[in-house]
Amino acid sequence: MRKKLSAAVVGLGVVGVSLFATSSASSHGYSDQPPSRQALCAKGTVKNCGAIQYEPQSVEGPKGFPAAGPADGKICSGGNSGFKELDDPRGGQWPATNLKGGQGYTFQWRLTARHATTDFRYYITKDGYDPSKPLTRADLEPEPFVTVPMGGRQPAATVQHQGTVPTQKHGHHIILGVWNIADTGNAFYACSDVNLS
């Protein structure tokens, strides 16, 4: 009886450690300046967000954007159906950060697991973007307006990048942040709604 009980306790311990290891391995990072959709959900600013409110750092999908990566209409969730709430345009009513075109801005990520990094890239939607529809590649300018090469280095737990918001942009736009990981086939995605003046 004691041997069976000891074996059961050891077995539960191994399962517990495995679950803990899996949980910590799934933690990565998200942008919170300007606040991304997942950051707004985690803070409770936006309700009815599903699972992303508990793990804003987990919007991970295939890298290689825009040639590869998540499918159109699923970009903000990184193609992860568990976070589909991030792709819902909510009638264009996501809270948006006010920014001025042509002005420098500090973009910030919070990383809960620091990976060797190829680069960080920031894309912005084209003029005439319709915020009431899910984001597609056709909605985005083809080139990032800021690229921060990392050369495979591991970033700090808080990462800040200086960039200038394109001057000619006005109105509601999305800034898509993409954190490309060097040693896996994945990247992390973050959509931030902004109002540009």
C-alpha cells in the first residue's frame, strides 16, 4: 500500500512539473506601447476577450510575414484559433491610442521568455483601411516603417524601440508589431489600434 501511494505521489509530482514546464515554455511576449489588443484584454480595458486575457504573451504563429505567417483575417491572433477575439474588429471600436504622424514614438514590448531574435518589425495599414473588417495583408503597407535588427541576440525583458510614425497617415490605423524569433520557425504578433492626426 505504501509503495503504491509513494508511486502515485511521485507520478503526480512528475505530471505537475511537466505541466509547469509546459506552461512556462508557452510564455513569450507582447507589445504594450502603444497598447496592443492583447494588452487591452489583459488589463480588462476590453471585455469578452476569451483566453487571451490570461496570456497576452502567447500570440505566436509562423514567421516569415508577409510572404508567410498567419492567414489573412487571422493576423492579429497569429493564426491561433484560441485567440480569435483579437481578429474580431468589433465594428472598428477597439480603443485606439492617439499619435501624431511624423512624430517619434517609443514602441515597447514586455517579454516573459526572452528568445534569440532576428528582428522586430512594425507595419502600418494603408490609407483607406476599414477598421470594421479583419486585418489582411492587402490592408498593410508592404514594407515595415521600422525594423530593428537583433542579429540573433537575446533581448531584455522590456524592449523599447524608437520609430517615427509615417507623416502622411491620418485617422484610424493598425500598427502590427512582429517579433521574429531566430531559433524557431515562429514569430509573435501584436495589433495596436491607433488614431493618427
